[in-house]
Amino acid sequence: MRALLGFLSAMALLGPSWASAQMLPHRAEYTLRLGAAANAPRVGTAVQDLNRDCDGWRMEREIKGELAVTPSLKMNVVSRLDSEEATAGDLFRFQTQLSQNGSARKTQGMVQRDGDALSAEIDSANGASYLALPEPTFLPVSWIKHLIHKLRAGSAPFAGFLFDAEGTRDAFMVDVRRTELKALRRRPPADKPIVIDGESWPVFLAFSRRTDSPEKPLFTMTAQLYESGVVDRLTVDAHVAIVTADLQSLQMHDVPACARH
């Protein structure tokens, strides 16, 4: 479950970017494997659909997996996210559903900026809660915008807070640095190659709870991040297990006319 939490939280990276006009809405499908070896067993799939209109982004994501708890006991997990983020980056609405062996838990919430303050209102099976978020906390779209801007500028390692709607529903401290291409895991040779246009960067990210020491992250991640917002060769290391995601298909959506100006 710790590996699953880490993967769900790290999937926040698979979000859109307002960094340039080259960002394109798209639908991406991934194969999930347990372990970093080329022959690691497949344990699930992930599908993310990003659409854009003149008001902002709509993100739909579904992750399905089957985890073997013991040789005779398996756990089927399905995580779904449906979210909207305003163009200005000051409002984020989300609904999540996590199902384990058919038992579902639903959560909905809203993150909103009021002046210099950013807060989250969350309604789950445990009741309603209110959370003040540290500054600056990035939402999924604004986070990727910030990340790509820093990478394009060749900045030194940097850090920031990222709101996690699917895992902890709190802000993670994320330390980011550009790494070397050879540090990324190779795509499994059996997977067909996927052509992705645009500039890209190999990145390393370390995720820590905002109350913990950043020197002891809960999990780390490496990935190839493209300026279009597409991600490939993702590896999440949660210490107790490694989960990987490799792009299997990519469909680009039309860009609304309002976004071309």
C-alpha cells in the first residue's frame, strides 16, 4: 500500500502545463509493472485524459492494479480522479474514488486561493475537513508550469509544495533536480516505441511530508518529462517496492481556439 500511495501521489506529475504554446491536451495510456527490471510483471494500467477549454483544464485519470498480498491473496485496486483547474491557478475542484476488492471510498474537495492564503476543503467518509496549505503550494497545472519553466531555464535543484488530491490530500514537499538520461530506466524491449515531439528532460523528484525532514523522503521518482506535458519511463521507488509506468499509446486532442492567443 505504501508503494501504491507513492505511485498515486507521483502521478500528479502527469499533468498539463501552461508553460508554452506547445502544450497539447492529450490522452495517454500506460502499463504498470512491479519492479524496475525489463521483465518485471505487469500489475496494472493507467489512463489519463487531459482536455482544455477557455476556462481551464479537465483531468480524468484511472489507475487499475492487482497486488499480490500473499501467494493466495490478491488485492484489486482501482483509483479514479476527476478534476478541474481554473486558468488562473487559483481554484481546483476534484473528486476521487479508491476501490479495494470492490469496496469504494469517495472523496471530493476544493482548493481555493483567497488573497495570499490557500486552503483546501475536503469531504470524505470521515467527514468534512479544512486545511490551510503552506505558501507557495502549487496545484497540478501550476506545478508543471513551474517545473518546466525551471528545467527550460537550466535552473539548479529547486523545491516546492505540491497538493496531492489522490494520496494524502495534503501538500508534499518536492525536491526536484535534472538528472542524466542514463539514470532513467530503459523502456521494456517488448514495448513498441512511442514518438513524442518536443524538448524533454530527465528528472529526479523526492517527495516528503511537509512536516518531515526532506532528507528522508517517503518516495522518489525519475521520469522523462516533455514540454508538451507528456511523461514516459516513470519509476516510483517507495523503498518497500518499485512501481513503473511506460507509455503505450498517445492521442493528441484539438486545442481550443482561445488557447492559441
